[in-house]
Amino acid sequence: MAESLYERYMAAARAYREHEQQCTSCAPGARCDTGRRLYESLARLQDAHLNRLRKQR
């Protein structure tokens, strides 16, 4: 079974948090390439999830 949007969003959040805790190059205003990719993925999924919730109202 395919993962739901919410599950993908939570997985992206978890991956970003884990990277952020371990990476010595990342800072809130300056992320490494991997950190930037993970953050952008998280932001896209969060936007999609929130938009879906808004439409369900």
C-alpha cells in the first residue's frame, strides 16, 4: 500500500530533524546541500498536507 501524504510528510520531518541533529554544517539560515534538499522536501509536503486539510473543511 502506498504511503499517505501525511505519512510522507512525517517521514520527511523525521529525516530533516535527524539530519539537523547530526550535521555540523547546517544552521537555520545556511544549510548544507543535503539539509537544503531535506528541508525543501519537508516544506513541499507540509504545504500539500495543509492544503489538503483546508480543502476538507
